[in-house]
Amino acid sequence: MIDPRTLSFLWPVLLWLLAIVPVAALAMLLLRWARSRAHTRYPGMVPPSLGSSGLWGFIGRYGPGLIALAGLALLLVAIARPRAMLVMPTAVESVILAIDTSGSMRAADVKPSRIEAAQAAARSFVDGMPSRLRTGVVSISGTAAVAQSPTTERDELYRAIDSLQLQRGSAIGSGILVSLAELLPGAGIDVQKILNEASGEGQRPGPAGSPLRGPAEPAKPATTSAAEPGSNRSAAIVLLTDGQGNTGPDAIKMAELAAQHGVRIFTVGVGTPEGITLNAQGMAMRVRLDEEALKKIADVTLGDYFRANDATDLRRIYKELSSRLTLERRQLTEVTAFFALAGCILIIAAAAVSLARTGRIA
């Protein structure tokens, strides 16, 4: 599939040849005028398709010429050697929907509430996913948990999404870590060790009588070298949250870990920067959308950030993400053959229509 927005030309100066098209159109009109005079003198020689009125009469008189002119234009464009980005099916096989289920998702600045809008959008994503795409669900609150391992079974995904329950805390870093480990089970990511280090449980005792040393060295992945950010095209994470993490490992460091494995994170910010005040257990708390954190997470992994102002935005974003994860932009490619082939097909079609309607090609 050609992305027309990226169309350019190796020999753009030859686009001046398109001036031939209006000249050819003028010649066609003059020929039509000359024939109409002849038909006035000899009405019995007028083909039925040319003598009729209405749509069929218009098609009989001008249809073949217009099709031929379009074909000529495409052939002339082909001479200028067009090139464009090709959008081709991608190799993405697994996606994790990491959904914030912290208490702040009760906020109603996105109607009917952030969590209900998120669940509706996630269901829409599942509706539109290709049959081959394995999708999983991770819930993020004070900890992160796998609500559904990657699967192609839509009913299981619907049940996992509908069963999400709000809880206290927001461990966005944990959500990224658990999602990454679920996507790459053979990558040697020691989830528990990283979580222990983040909570201070990974300290090593020093010699007798000495203070505790610092945290243990982070778990080494099984791979010997880090991948290029964004290079893993078989897996991706879609993180939906308001971006306000307050526990667990640092979200940016976990995004860097994802980047080291080449996994992209597409962040979706739900809520508003000004936020809304929530009242719970006699306490008032203002919950805001932290866009800067979400943008940085996406940037580190070469993903993208999207902001949802309302439920309609959220559904549109998830629909776009579904397309983005099944179609991938490729390198700039010359598409001269495509234009030349399309032009030839149109000219042949014009000749066929003319032959069928009038008994002659010209």
C-alpha cells in the first residue's frame, strides 16, 4: 500500500509533461465537436449509446475519453519516476495491553470514568485485532499482574478486560516490567529480583559489624548485547494510564529495559493535565495526567504517545493503534511500475468501453 503523503519524484522536472493532458483533452473535445456536426448531417449513423440522454449517454460520449486521459496522466507521472513509502503488513505477533487500575482511574474527567472508558476502548481494540495477533492484558495498581496471557481468543480477552478492578497504588514501572517479561519469556528478565531491588529488599549483608551494602547487581538478561531500540517488530506494549506512578521500580528505567530488548511502548494518556479532585475515605486528592512521563516512556522505546481527552478519543486511538501494529511503514521505494501499470490498465479499459459502446476504439 502506497502512502500518498510521502510521494516524491526523482525527476520532478518531467512533471511538466502533464501539460500534454489538457492539450489532449482539448483535442478530444474538438474531435467530439467535429463528429457531432457529422451526426447532425447523418443522424442514422449515430450509435445508440451516443444518441441517448442521461447518464448512459454521457458515459457513451465522454467516458472512454476521460478514462484514457486519466491513464495518460498516470503514464506521464511514471516518467518522472515517483517514489513513496510503502505500508506493508508487519510481523507483530504479540501485544500486551497494560491498563492502569489504580484509584485515580475512578476520575470522571473522561466520561463515564477513566477506567470504564479504558475498558470500552480495550474491547474495541480486541474487536479490530487480526486473528493472528496474540493479545494479553496486564493490570497495574500497587503491583502489576497478568490478567490474561497473550492469546487469540477474544472471549478470554473480553473477560479479562471486564474483570479489571480498581485498587490502591500505581506501579507503572512494574506494569512495564511484567508486560515485558510476558512478551519475552526467554529473555532472562528476573522480574522478582528487580521488584525486590526497587522495594529495598535486594540489599546484601556486609561483613559482621559493618553496615548493609547497596542493592545487588541487577539481573543480567540472557542476551549478550542490547538490541537497537524499536528493533523488535514482533512484540509491543500499549500502556494506558494517567502517568502518575507512586510505587515500584522507576517507569523510565523499565522503559529503558524495554528499549534494550527492542520492544516499543505506545503510551496512551487518559485524563486531563488540570486533573480532577477525588474524595475517598474522607481524604481529597487531585489526580492529574502526567504527560511528560508518558512522552518520555514512548520516546525511549521509539514508540508514540497519544492523549485521550474523552471516551471517543480513546476509542479512536485504540483503533489507530490496531492499524499501526498490523501495518508498518517501510523504506522509501520507487513506485514507477505501479503508476505505469495503472496507466496502461486505464487506457486498455477506455478502449474496451469505447469498443463496447460505439463499436470502435477511438
